[in-house]
Amino acid sequence: MLVFATHDEDLASFKAAMETTYDVNDSEDASYFLGLELQWSPSGDEVTIGQQKYAKSILERFNRDKTMPARTPMEERFRDQLFKAQEVINFRPRPAIGALLYLTVNTRPDMATAVRILAQEIETPTDCLKHGVEHVFRYLRNTQDFGLWSAMLSRRRGTLSSTTAA
């Protein structure tokens, strides 16, 4: 568990409460946590949270690491095309859309609408759905280094990590 606090007293109070139940280890320089990559500014006042390794791995997994990059997560008026009646094809979109959903939930809200629209059509895959999934992968290839940025968190205030034996 990573805990960030604005005030040292709040962090100390929370840490004391957690230590009554769990083994707690202090970790000043968290850089990787549950698949999330934390990149701190030199001053420690800003952090970028991303999933660059995961993005690269899913591009490779679905053989999309060498495709032409796209500038947007979805083509203009794509949704209109998607909902027109089309022939169902032999295409399994579930693994690809699941991998993309994991990204959107954690660090990539820029792709959320496109992936959500594609996920709605997962039961009846069409050529249009396949094209949409491929387009999102092309966008991901162009933006795989994107992440969330915050100036609100501070490494200097300290982080707290906790592990428990299950």
C-alpha cells in the first residue's frame, strides 16, 4: 500500500494505526507499485504515474508494436459505423479489450471512451469492431509513454508501504 499525506502528522498517525495490525516498512523512493510506474521530478514535488511497460507488453502480445501510429483513440464518427448492422466475423476481441480496459482504469483515461464503446459490442464482433480495436492499439503505440501527472503528491512527505501474509 502506498500512502501519501499532505502533513507529516497525518502520515505519522496513520502509520501508528497501521502498525498495530500489520508489518509496516517505510519506503522513501517508490518507483514501481502493482504494475504502476512512478516517476518523480528531481524536486520530489511532482509525480507521473504510468504503465509504459504494460503498454509495451500488450502491443507486443497482440503483434501491434510495429503498426502505424494513430493520433486519436477513435476515428471520427466511428460509433455510428459500429452500430450499423454488419456480418459477425470470427474474431475474439475479449483479450485485447480486456487488456485495454486495464490500462484505461489505471492510467489512461484518454482511451476510456473508445475502449468502452468497443467493449459494448464484444459479443457480436464485426469487421468494424476489429478495425476499432486495431485503431486503439495504433493510438496506444503513439502514446505508450503517456501517464497521469500530479503536483499534489510529495515524496518528501514520505510514503508508507505495508505487506501482509495471506
